[in-house]
Amino acid sequence: MRRDLDLVRTILKTCADSTQPASASAFVDDAHPFPLVAYHAKIMQDAGLIEARLIRASDGNIVQADILSLTWEGNDFLDAVRSDTIWSKTKQKIATTVGSVAFELVKTVAIGFASQALGL
């Protein structure tokens, strides 16, 4: 499975704006089947963006995933990419410059655009 940064951003935005834990099932649609959303919950937890509860079947597959909260790091990343304009500029800059990049570079680029928008 491939990392989908748009899905990461959607999960972060939704969870930040909620007072309740969010089930991964809430993010399932035609483009994002449950295994993909559950994978993202796992890698987002591994990256320190969220606190999650992952329940696995005996075969190791995730059968339930709940996003409990954002971490400090998750809030920092969301602050940098919450604006649709900044997110669009960030994705465009990365796509035209280097293509696929590490998460930290995405965050750095987004923070740069956010700083420009604030006049810092």
C-alpha cells in the first residue's frame, strides 16, 4: 500500500475537529477501502501523528482501528497544512520539484508556505 497524504490530512482534520474518537470506518469510501484506511491509521501512529487503537485478527490484519487523538506532532503538521491553499501549493511544489518525498520534507515545505502566508 502507498501512503496517501490527502487521506492523512483528512484524518487529521476530522479528528482535530471532533470531541470523540473516530473510527477508521468513517473514512472508508470508493477510493479508500478499509484496509487502506487502517494502514494509514497504523503508519500515522508509527509516525507519531496520532494515538490509535488497532485491533488485529489472528492473521495479523487490522479489523478495527480507532483514532483516539492527535499528538503534538500531529497538531503541528495539521497547523501547517490545514489551509486548502497552502496544502495545494505544498503538493504542487513537491510534485514539480522531486515527486515522492519523505514526510518531514512535506511538513517543511508546508511550514514554509504557511510562514509566507503569515508574512513571517
